Amino acid sequence: MRRVVVTGVGAVTPLASNVPHTWERLLGGKSGLGAITSFDVSDLPCKVAAEITVGTGEGDFNPDDILHPKDQKKIDSFILYAIAASKEAVRDSGWVAETDEQQIRTGVMIGSGIGGLQKIEEGVTFINQHGPRRLSPFFIPGCLINLASGHVSIEYHFRGPNQSVVTACSTGA
């Protein structure tokens, strides 16, 4: 059996968009729970959830800091969160895979509770309204779970094992 070393940590959570702010707010007893703002809940009994706070304030998640707005349209938000957390983790580790051997020996494993449901919903709605021929070719790559780790591998030229896990709520374990 070979050993695996994790040397950096990154996070995008309902508390904050990075590890220091998340940890500070967690220790301060803050909650990431709030009113649902990402979709209409007027006809639902539950109106609260733990959503990622998008904004430009301290600790807020600013997608433009992670990826160009044009590229954001091509992917589901879970991929954007994975890229952001991975950038923080790689920066935290101080690791730069410069040689071919280092790139080949550096792998990526990212898990998601379910993947790109938002993009799938948008794709189904689009097909129902406009037909399948007008659906973007970026539809499938924008919602598949393995594209989260794929984007990170491409960004950092990591060419080792590339894995994606979808095991519902136990993914984080």
C-alpha cells in the first residue's frame, strides 16, 4: 500500500468561502443557515437552507475571483466551488508540480453529494422549450461530477490519478 499525503486545505461553505473565515465563524457559533434565495420557495413549507453566500464582502464567495464570467456559464456551481476550494488547498500546500514526474505523481480526488442538478434542470427545461439541437455542447461537461476534478487537474497540470466520488451526504466523510 502506498501512502497519500494531504498537505493543504480549502473550503467553500455556507459560513464563508475560505478556511480561515469558516473556522472563525464556526468557533464563534455562527450559522450558515438562512432564507433560501436561489429559487422560489413561496409554495414550499421549508424556506431556509445553508446556501453559499455570493458577494464581495469579507468571506463571501465571489465567482469572478475564481473564473472568468464567460467560463462560469459553462459549468454548474458545484464545479466552481470545487475549483475555488482546490485553489485554496493548493495554495495552502505550497505544492507546485513542476517536473513531469511531479505532475504524474500528483492526483486529484473530489467528491460531491450529487453533482450538477442545477445545470441538468436548466438543460431539460431548454430542451423542452427549444429542442435538443440547440442545446449547448457544454451541457454535459458542465454538470458531470468528474469535471470538477478534471478542471483542477487541468489548472495545475496534475496528471496523476483523477477520481470523482458521488455518495450523497457521506461524500464528505
